[in-house]
Amino acid sequence: MGQILNLHQAYLTGVTTPELMIDKAISRVEERNSELHAFASLDYEKARSEAAQASDRYRAGNSRGVLDGVVVGLKDLFETAGIPTTAGSRILLDYVPTHDADVVKLLHHAGANTYLGKLNLHEFAYSPTGTSSQFGAMKNPHDPKKMAGGSSGGSAIAVATGMTAAALGTDTGGSVRIPAAFCGVYGLKPSYGRISARGVIPLSWTLDHVGPIASDLDDLEILWHTLSQKPEKEGTLPDTRQILWGTHEIWDTMDPAVTTRFGQAMKQIEERLEVSLRQSRLPRIDEVGASQQVIIGAEAANYHWAWLASRPDDYQEDVRERLTSRAGYLAVQYIEALRRRQELIDFYDNHVFDHYDFIMTPTVPISPPSLDTVVVNGMDVRQVLTGWTSPFNLLGLPALTIPLPPAAQGIGLQIVGPRFGENGLIAFAHSVDATLQS
């Protein structure tokens, strides 16, 4: 049973209350946030007020369900009515939305307490490092000299440290899975469009995915069902599990510690679970990367065009450089990338997942690097961090990361499933996780 269900049972029986738990969450924020920079803003008064209302509902026997009174963090990319939404940038410091994002509405309907604060992120979600934000670089809770990952670094830090029970992030090239892996927690990027992104400040509307981060798979599953509004029994775990152990000659040699630990995990899985493993290079992987770069570059430049012209100095330097350097794609290049994306989607749906039930890779090809890392083995660290994650944004396939023990190492195992196969993916992840934790 996960943390959220345990909390719900404790609230129902009066062992504890949402008010007591919000005070514990605030204590953890006070202990670690100034060092780790998990939050962009905080509102203890509003969070305590919401916790008091949840406590009243439990006492009256009117609980809204398992998320009632549970503290769930929001990446500061989700619009929140009457509460600033900054995207980690000076550009939007004064932006106060008038409406909640769709997923925020769903959480409020379920009784979740999202008011503790908004979580920090790499400015406008445009980097997997988590090191550039108006509110400070996000730091790894297991070793603050190292990266927490991005762009949803604040979300992963908050969950890993117990500041929140769970959190929401966005994932355009790995921005849920990378920080979840580095911080030793669980993260899910569902199929494209499976969870609404309406009311979420975009980076690339063709590649953006909304996903949860949690401290265990049970909690991740609760968030998934709440946000997707899909029934819990939709989809089943395949009886015969054919697994593609995805390889790539560059990423497989990037960090021997990751390669060794991942190989050990795959051996455990093969020996203890009824699976058939085939080790092979991910099909057409380089084509995926080429199209991804054009799409994200063109769409991000389009969204930021007016601000780049009128307020260029208000951006973090690295984000401004990425936006301007990728603003020159021709319309024919963008359209060709979209055409190729659809071709690759069809190929994976019809010619990869007709042979395999799941794909498994390391989540990130390196362990968490130091905060000042720019280059790894002669490559841009941003390219390295997204090496295993970004292909599945272009393909729109569901992918989740689970931590390989010990979690403090920051090494994750990524499992990818067929389109709209989240329930089967999560069920298989439960089996894998139980095997690795035993």
C-alpha cells in the first residue's frame, strides 16, 4: 500500500489529520528548501486553510476519496487561478491566471491540497539540467552538489524529501523521468494527449506531456487514474512478455556505472520474471532525434517570438541561446519533421509493438552530474541527459521510470509500453519493482 492510501486510511480512522500532515510538510520545506530550491513560491496560510477544510470533511464522513487532504505539488507551469504562474522566469513574474489548468481542477475536485506552493523548474521547461531558474538552480536531495535534473526538478525534489506526497510535472524530452530518476523516485509520462495539457504553459505543444511523480508506484497509479479519468481495470498485463532491451552504441558506453547497474537489473528481471529479453539497437533511433530537435525548436521559438524581440535580457542566458539558435528552421523543415514523426509513430505502433510488449532502457545514460557540468565525453550534457527519454516524446508512447536500488545513486530504469497501454505498463512495472527491491 502506497503513502497516499496509508494517509487516507489514517485520516478516516483519525490516527492523523490533514492539518497535522501539512504542518509536517511545512517543517520539511523549512528544513531543506533554502538549500535545494524546490519551490518557486510558498503559501503556508492557504495550505493550512485547505487542510482544515479537508479535516472537516473527514470528521463529517464526507471524504472526497483517497486524495482528499493529500499534499500534491504543482510545477510552476500549471496555471492556477489567482495564484502567480511564472514558468521559472522573470518574463512571467507578474502573471496571475484567471483559470485553473484542467489537471488542477481534477485535483481540487478530488480534494488534493495543491496550495503549499508552486514548484521550481528550469526556465520555461527548456532544459533537462534544472540549473537555470529565476528561483535558483535545483539541487539533488541526495547530494546538493549534483543536478536534480529538469525541467521538473522541483517536483522530484519535493517528493523525494517528503515536502509533498506527490507532484505534477511536464515532460517534453524527459522532464518528468530525468529528475525522477536522479532524485530516486517514480515518474510517468503517459501517451501523448492522455492527460490534458490545457492550461499548461507550453514548450512544444506537439511534444508536451503532463505526468505525475511519486514516491512509489501505488501513488503514481492513483495520480494516473485521477488525471486521465480512465478506469482502473482498463488494460491488462500480457501473459507472455516479450521485452526489447533497447541499446545504443553512444548511450551504452556513456557511464560504466549506469551500464553495469542496468545490466544487473536486467539479469534479475530475466531470472525472476517470466519474460523473454532481446537486446537490440532501438529501431530508427537517430531519425527520431533529428525530427524532435526541429519540432521543439520551431514551436518554442514561435511561442516566445514576441518576448525574444521585446525582452531578450529577461531570459536566463542558456534558455535565450536555445530559443534564438533554433528560431531559424524553415517551414518546409518543420512540416517534414511532423511528417516524419507520424511515419515513425506508425512504424513503432505497427512494427515494433507487434513483436514486443515493452521496451526497457536506462532512464538516463549517466549518474547525476555536478551542477556545473556542461559537457560529458565531448557531448552537450543536455543531449546526453535526454538520450534515452526524448525519443518517446516524439513517438508519444507511455514511459515510466523506477529507481534502481539504492535510490540515492540516481540511476533509473525506463519501461516503455504500447500507445494507451498505461495500465498494463504500470502493472508490469509493479512486478519489475518488486523484483528489484527484493
